[in-house]
Amino acid sequence: MSSSDKQPVHPKEKQRQDALHALDRVEAESETIVGSTFVRMADRAKNHMAAADKDEDDRIEVWGTRIGRGLGVCFAIGLVIYLAITYL
């Protein structure tokens, strides 16, 4: 069969295919961005709670920071529970 035997392609078909390709590319990139953002946030929270920003040679400061941040998380969770029970 020669190229003249092909059925005519709709004029908007190429535009449609390009749009579908662009949507697939955006979906793939957004999954990567969302995934890497979540991992970055989790690593940042882990480092924050482990007092990675403090001098490792000063063990008292490191443990004091860890205890303080842990108690802060417990307080925040307790406050959310208290407010939910009281006002909901």
C-alpha cells in the first residue's frame, strides 16, 4: 500500500496526541516532585527531632534538645486531642 491509500487523519489528531503526551509527562514529573518533597520533609523532621543541628560533642545539649523537642510533640498532640474532645 502506498502512502496515498491511508485514510485522512483528523486535523486535530496531532494536537490531541501532543496534549496527551504533555499530560503524561506532567503526571510523571509531578509524582517525582511530590515523592521527593515528601522524602525531603521526612528527612528534615527526622534530623530536627534527632537534634542533628546541635554540636555532637556536647552530649547534654543534644539530649536536652531531643527531650525538649519530644515533649513539644507530645504537648502538641495532647493539645489537639484536648481541643477536639472539648469543641467537637
